[in-house]
Amino acid sequence: MVSDLDRRRFVKAASAAGLVGLAGCSGGPSGDGSDGSDGSDGSDGSDGSDGDDSGDGSDGGDEPAANVGMVYATGGLGDGSFNDQAQQGALAAEEELDISFQEAQPDEVAQFSNFQQQFAESSDPDYDLVCCIGFLQADSLSETAESYPDQNFMIVDSVVQADNVASYTFREHEGSYLAGLMASLLTTRDFSAGAGSTAGDSTNVGFVGGVESDLIQKFQAGFEAGVAAGSDDVDVSVNYTGSFNDPAAGREAATAMYNSGSDIVYHAAGNTGTGVFQAAQEQDGFAIGVDRDQSITRPDYADVILGSMVKRVDTAVYNAIEATVESEFPGGSNVALGLDNEGVALVYGDQLGSEIPQDVRDEVSTAREDIVAGDVSVPSSPSNV
């Protein structure tokens, strides 16, 4: 496995006009190179200087078991959350299944079609699977899949009805319920750990979303239901920033919540959530991360991250690639992942988890068991929708 990723080209288009063709021998999307660059922004931690990279993650020996294209959600890699989690699935498949993969990082929704189509049209390599990460790709993929019926695609967080598309969705509301319950139980007591604290007389917590949509409202709905289960006296302040890649907006939204009495804010906003963590530190509050254990992926903020509602996007990506390698691609199907099959979970913060009172952890554990058993039904849309 290429653990340091130095030999994989990360593609980030400056504009839709820059999507002018396939990338030499490696296939897949590329910048147009008109500015002397190779289309890489170096966001993977490499210097992006090796213009001769094939970008396929292989060592130039035997043919890979499969060639995979990855089109990430807007916000790109380095978000410490959704896209990075998806990449982990591909990296695991690269190591364990001997596949090769190429990555594309769109800046905006308008670029999804171009990237999807370029992967589908590539003949060197011929991509066995194109992974489309995020619900905002659904409209583009519906058209792309119809135009390229012989190309297999997978999509995360939405359902596209096509025989050549495998859809993977999650019951985010279930994991968010546990996050809300934890927040409610902590905000109604005096609790201090790391750089944050709660006051027992607090009557509200916060939720910061990215783009307002049915998907992100599932996070909101579950969180609100969990908060209500913990206490009838705690309200939830809600703010949608309209972006998954605007930390400044996340910081502004969360700061307003902390200033209004919230001492815990949960985000479902991609890289925008980084601003929530910044605000938590500045306001001596707490935050709850999303998609990955953000106390690990955002260690600078571990002293305010109580926990994270992890969403196993890596599992969805890996499973789709594995099925492709084994010639068992589940086209036309929708796989839903929830608490019962470890598709979502609440994990406690690496630094603060041990400080959370045992009675709170016990209530959260009991709630998880009740949801899995079907004794608690968690709403998937907010009550005011």
C-alpha cells in the first residue's frame, strides 16, 4: 500500500472549463495543465511536484485486481470527516485487494458530471467501478449512468435507480439520537473536562448543518429526538450554513449558539465543522463530531470533542470495491447501514471520553440496545418539517 500517498495524483479542477480531457496514460480526470500544473493541489500532504506520477497507486508490476475511480464530495480531502472516511475504504481495498484507484476532488456541484463522465470514458485504464461520494452527486449520476450503461458506479448517501448503480445509505438518525442523548444528559449537569464545561442550568444545545437537505435533516431529527429523550427542558438551536467547506461560517454559527447559552454543539457539516470546534475552544464549550472520530482526525480540538457520530462510509466503499473484484457487483440495489450492523455509531472522544460519567455512558448504551431491538423508533425528519 502507498501509505504516504506520494505517488497518487490528487485532481482538483479550478473550474468546469478546466475539465478538458483524460490524464495521459493514467486516464480519469485532470486539470488542463495550462498554468503549468498537473491539476494537483497537494492537499494530501505531498508536495504535488512529481508530474510523472501515473496516479494509479500501483508499482507498475502485475495488473491490479480492479481499477477504481473516486469522485469525492465538494470540500475535498483533508476534511477529517466524510471524504477522508471514504478514502480510507479505498486505501484498505488497495492494500488488501490489490486494486488501483484514482481520485478527483470537485470544487462545486457543477463539476460532478464532468468527473463522472471522464472516468466512464477512460480506456487506459478502463475503470471497473466509479465511486461517487455524497448525495449531491445523485442528479448527475442518474444521467451519467444512463449514458454509460456498461460502466458500474456506486453512490454513497443517495439512491440512484439504475442497474449499473449500487446505492449505499445510512441510518444517520440512529447514531445522532445517541449523540443527542449524551448532549442532553451532560448539559443538564455541571460537567467539566479538557477545555470545556457545562452548566447545570443550561436549557439548549446546538446543531450546525451544512447544506440543508433530507439527508442532513436526518442528523438533525435524530439529534433532536435524543435530546428530548434525555430531558424535556432542553431545546435545540439549529443553523444550516449552506456549505460543507466553510469553517468560518461554522465558527460564526456555533459562536452564536454558545453565546446564547448552548454549551454543546453537534455538527453535520463536513469541513465547515472545523469552525464549530474552533468556536468550542474559544467559548469554553463542547462539540460533537461526525463521520469519523474527529478527536483523532482533528487532534488540535480533542480537548473539546466529547465524541463523534461515526458513519462507516469506508465500509460502503470497501464493500462495493470488493464486490467488483469478486464479480458480484450489486447493481440496482440499495444497502442501508445502521446501528445494528455497525454502519453508524457514537464513539467517545479520545481525550474526553474517559471523563464522561458512567451513568451517562450506561444510558447511551441502553438506548443503543433499544434502537437495535426495535423498542425505540427514531424519526428521520425533524418534527417541524
